[in-house]
Amino acid sequence: MQEQGCGGKPPDAEGLHAEAIREERTDSSGNRWRKVYTGGGAHFRHWLEQFKEIYAEENLSVEEEDPEGFACFEQSGDKMYSVWLRLREEES
């Protein structure tokens, strides 16, 4: 059975692949970050609150993502966000 995306169409594999490429980053202070969630709407808000409760807000970063290639976000006009978790030294 084929996975369903927005409007019953298959998800945009190229957009998903491009987003998956950037899973980790290092900021200007040398802190390493790992992407733990990408999405939007109520689902995003729910996960963000869960991450805050588990990891503490100072260990999280949220950034708005370009929704190009993600049909549901392009069609709805909703914003898409990624949640980044600061990695501790022992996780490096």
C-alpha cells in the first residue's frame, strides 16, 4: 500500500529527502544540535511542549522552515517548523 500525503497524493519524496539531509548542525559557539521534529500546526505545538518538559527550553531551538516541496504546507499556507535539541558532549 502506498503512503498517502496531502489530498490522498503520495508525499513529495524529493522534498522529504532534501529536508532529511540537514539533521545536525553546529552553531557559532560550537554547540552541536540535532533535529528532532519537523512539522506544523497543533501537532507541532504538542511536540514542542513535550520537548520542553523533557529537555528544558534552554536546550531547544525552533526555526521556521521553507515548506517548498511539502505539498500539504504549500497548499494550506501553514508554516512549517523544525525543533532542534542541543547535544551534550557525551552524545557527540
